[in-house]
Amino acid sequence: MKTVLVPLVVLLAAATFVSAAEEAVPAEAAPEAPAEQSAAPAAAVPAVPAVALQTESFFDLWIEDRLTVGLGVSWSVLTDAERPKDAGRRKTFVGYIWKLEDEDQFGVLPELRYWAAPNLRIVLSMDRVSGRTRNFNLAKHSDGVAELMGPQLLVEGLCPMCDETVFLHAGAGVVYDFADFEEDAWWKLGYASEASWNEYGRTGKTRQDYFREIRVDDAFGWTLSVGASWRPHPRFELDLSLRHTWIEPDCQFGYNYGKKKGFEKHSDGDFTLDHLSVALTGSYVF
């Protein structure tokens, strides 16, 4: 009996040892799969083109569909062009000048508009006006023409209509005009009238030892505007504007003795050159 039990005990002990050894082998110790049986590497991510990583350009953000540049035909008319025929010459514009008549009313002027917001835009354009002087001491007597021209800057509010192809607008702004006075030759040369100058053969020589001269100062003014813009095409805009400008430059009348003594002022004055202007402008839309 002992002879039979001893082999059985030995076999059971050996089986128990083998089972315990198999459980003790760590998972990472398991044999690795052949290299050719390992998982396939992940597909390479294609490089993103540099253009795709860029944001919108400055032109796209701030210029396109915002900026318009164009040319307009303008017509102006003076609105406050008379003063009393004051013999003391204290209430006139200057000297005997009591009236200004419209002169050279039409002009072709550039205009730039920038849409700062859907209902707000900034307008940079040109202002121009001129008036021929009339004196009350001589019938139809004129010393010359007062001229103003300069930039005007307006801010306009807009009201879209017709699926945003038509915009009504109203605004206000400032103008800075550069001034000039173009004297008639006979008056500048010191003759009593154009007829007197004709008697002397319309000579270019002065009647006295001086030239008569009126100097007009550059001036600031302000403007109110109403109108409408129409975009029949994404790249074209047509604008009709009515503007009223108030401006009153100072002036001086005197005698210019040239190199001898220069300009000697005789009296001060001012020209009221308030005016209405109508402009029709065609513009390219960037």
C-alpha cells in the first residue's frame, strides 16, 4: 500500500508546482508576436497648406465693399449774397462791394466714401464756390471774383432700402476752403472804370504807382448733407447729394506797391459765401 501511495503523492506535488509556476509568469513576459504581425502604423497626417492657416487679409476685412472712389459733377448757388448799400461802407462786404453773383457754378470733383459700419460712413470730398463782386457806386461795376475751394469731411448715417441696394443718408461735417481773389485787370491796374482802361488801349501798365488788391483768407466752415446712394452693381455706386455750406472768410482791401513798400491795407471786410450745392457722383466700389 505504501508502495502505491508514494508515487501518487509525488505526482500530485509535481502537478501542484507546475500549476503555481504558470500562474506566477507576468503578462508582459508572454512571448511577443513577430514583427510582421504587429499593428500597422497610423497614416501620416498631410501638411496643411500655409494659405489655409492664414486669417482674412486686411483688404478683405477693411477695404472690400467698404471703400468707394469716384468723380462727381457739382453745381452750386450762393444763398446769402447781398448786404445793405451803405454809403459809409461799414455794412458792405468790403469797400463799395454790396453784392455777390454766382460765377463758374459747375465743377467736376473727386469723392471718397468709407463705410465704417453698416449704417455709418465717412465722406471726403471737395467744396467749391465763387462769386463775382458788384459795387453800388457804379452800375454793374465789378472788382473781380472771390473763389473758394477745399476739402470737406462729413459723417453720414444711412437707412437701407430695396434689399439694401438703395441707401438714404443724412450727415454733417466741416470744410476748409483755400481762398483767392481774381481781380479784373482794369481795376487792379488802378483805372476808374473799364471804359477808362479801354481809352488807354487796355494797357498792362498801372495808372498809379500801385496795384489795387483784395486778399481773402482761407477759412473753416460747416456743412449739412442729405441724399441717396444706389448700387445697381456690386462694384458701382451712384450718389445724389444736396449740401448746404456756411462759410465766411475775412478779406482785406489795399494797395500793393510792389518791392517799394509791399502791400498796404486800407480796410477790412469779409465775404459771406454760404451756398447750396448739388452733386451727382459715380464711384467704383472696392
